[in-house]
Amino acid sequence: MKKIIGLLLLLMGTTVFSQNKNAKASLEVDGVCMMCKSRIEKASLKTKGVKSATWNIETHELRLIYDERKTNLDTIQKRIVAVGHDTKELKATEEAYNSVHPCCKYRDDEVVNDHHTDED
């Protein structure tokens, strides 16, 4: 019995130490403009444990540095979809999507095309 308890404590201790306080990850997040960039980065940074969040307008890549002991990618993605932006894994609700500025309607082909025309 003591051996089993000792083994369980050892496994639990290994799990705690294997979490990285400076984990790096990237996510694909839909958006089209600087307002989207601001909203996506703020939602990420408001998640406890996120240290850095930088979203690229052209590639839609969100680069993160976060503390795995305090948060995880699922939690971060849930914060992002809550402010109206889709990720590759999760889709924002219609209510959340409709709350974004009309300029930010990334699901609307006309809005997306308008942004690409402005940048060319």
C-alpha cells in the first residue's frame, strides 16, 4: 500500500514539474483588420497565464507565450471565440460574431475583399 501511494505521489509530482511556465504555441484565428488584431490580442492577454499574444493580420497566426500551470490552449481559444473570432478548432457563436464592428465581419466575403483591396 505504501508503495502504491509513493508511486502516485511521484507521478503527480512529475506532472506538476512537466508543465512549462513559458510554453509557446500558435493558433489560426480569423480576422481582417487592426481592430480584429486588438480584440484578439486583448482577449488572449486577459486570460490568466498568457504572457504574450501577437496576431498577424496577413497570416491569421496568433503567437502565444503562456504559463501551462495557469492556463491552456483550450481556455485561450474560448476567450477568443467569446469576443467573436473563430479559431481553427472553435467557432464563435452568432451572438458573439454579430457583436464585432461591421468592418470586422471576416465571414462576409465582401468585407474580406474590401480589406484585401485596401492593402494591395
